[in-house]
Amino acid sequence: MSSPRRRLLRPARQSSDDNPRQAQLVARRTRLQTEQQSLARWMSRLKRAFHAVERHQQKVSRLEREIARLQQG
């Protein structure tokens, strides 16, 4: 015979969590804060990478101009 499904025992709600909307607000605010921190970290990495690419593009264009100038003269 199959055994009955196991029931999950969950703790009773606390009196401060009477309003589920309030709990959702708190959860969303904490999630927003962590996402904002994560975005700030990624933005600093992105800026650093963007400027590195920009420097490489300037070096390549400078070298291309120098090569073109040397080939003509």
C-alpha cells in the first residue's frame, strides 16, 4: 500500500505579520535594495570595461593613421 502524503508543518503566523501586504512590501524593499547594490557593482565594472575598449579603439585608429601616413610618404 502507498503511504499518505507527508504534511508540511509550518509555524503559525506572528501577530506582526497580520497584514500580508506589509510583509510583501518589506520583502520587495529588501529585494530592491540588494538588486540596486548588484546593479551598482555591475555598472562600475561596465564603465571600467567600456573605457578600456575605448582606449584600445583609440590606439588602433592612431596606429592605422600612422601606417597610412608612412605608406604615403
